[in-house]
Amino acid sequence: MNLSDSQTGGAAPRRVSAMEAVLTHLRDAIERGEYAIGDKLPSEAELCRTLEVSRPVLREALRALQTMGLTVSRTGKGTFVVANAVEDPTFGDYAASDLLEVRRHVEIPVAGYAARRRTPEDLDHLVHLLERMERETDTTSWVALDTLFHLAVAQAAQNPVFRRVIEEIRDALARQSAFLNELGGRREQSNREHRAIVEALTDGSEPDAVEAMSHHLDRVENTLTDIMRSAHTPAEDAARRGTARTSDGA
């Protein structure tokens, strides 16, 4: 089974990364019950051989499964299934729902303050970061710039407490950003959303800055929801349950 060069179906198939293909395959197997809660996944060597992918690709997929809350990795023992459905992914120390709630209560008003208080130096820094992000093609480098961008907006609000809050969640923001870019193809859209934020700050428009940041976080939430949603339709899930009951003699 070669998952190293996969495409999604449809009239205009979208080429997906090998990691995304492996993740989809393993997640589907867990949701179908092929690997039940408490089961240990096959070893990395066995999965690499079966799926015909490299170990780095497999490990990225396994990390994503753990972020989704489907598995847990136990040092020296392997990877074990702990859930058969995605609930609330975790980025570092914080659940996605908690992270987004805080971001809405902090970053939206921060954008408004930044529009009123930003200095020419703040704007120059933000434009520089934005231009680097728009040129960047490496996901890891882009994610690092993404976190710097949000820190710079907080800095432009001229309140050190705001920057301290963003610093506290910086690692979680980076993990979330990498996750959304790898599985949701968010980079180009995010660049456009960041540009709208910078334009609002440049204009000194508090309402536009608040709206731009709110829209940005809405898109983050929507993409995360799409990734978390099962790939199966309700009818497919019902059919699977029916098949399972029949095979069990129910």
C-alpha cells in the first residue's frame, strides 16, 4: 500500500502530502474499529513497510493522531489507541477550544488597541514580517513568522500584559498553526487575512482591525472544525455500525 503520492477524489483532485494520506488512513482505521481503544498500533517499522512511507512521514502522522486525542505514545512501549472519535485536539499544554476562546477575548480587542496606538516602527515591523511570510514556502519557517506576527500585533497595542499573554501561548499557537497548514492548507489564506489586519492597522481604523482579526480567528476555527470532522457521512457511519452488528451476530 503506497501512500507516498496520494490524491483526493473529485473532478479536480487535490494532491495531499504523504503525511496527510497516512494520517487519514490510520484515523479511518481507528474510527472503523480496526484498532480498538486500548490496542497498540503496529510498530513504526511495520507501518513504514506496510504503507511504504519514510519514518519521518509516519512520525508526523502519529504526532497528528496524538494531537487529535486518538492515541497516546508511551516511551519504550509504542502508540496506543485511547479514543475512537476526535473531540478536542490539544496543542502543547492547551486544548484547541480553550486556546481559541482566549484568543478571541485577547487578540480581537488587542487589534483594536493596536490600530489606535501603533507607531511607525510597529507598522514597519509588521509589514516586514508580512512580506517575509508571503515569500516563505517552508512550513516550519512560516509558522515561526506567524507567531512573530501575532506577537508584533500585541506589541503594537503598547500594553506589555498583552504581549505576555501571547508569549504564554506562543508554543500552542505554533503547534496549531503547523497543524492547520499541514492538514488544512491555510498558508495563503492566512497571508491574506494577515494583510487585511496590517492594512487596518495602517489606516488606524479600530473597527476594521477588530473585524479583520475576528475574521482571521473565524477562519482558524472553521478550518480546525473541518479537519476534526469525520471523513465519513452519517450514512456511511450507519452502514458501518450495521455491518459490525451483523458480524457480531446481533
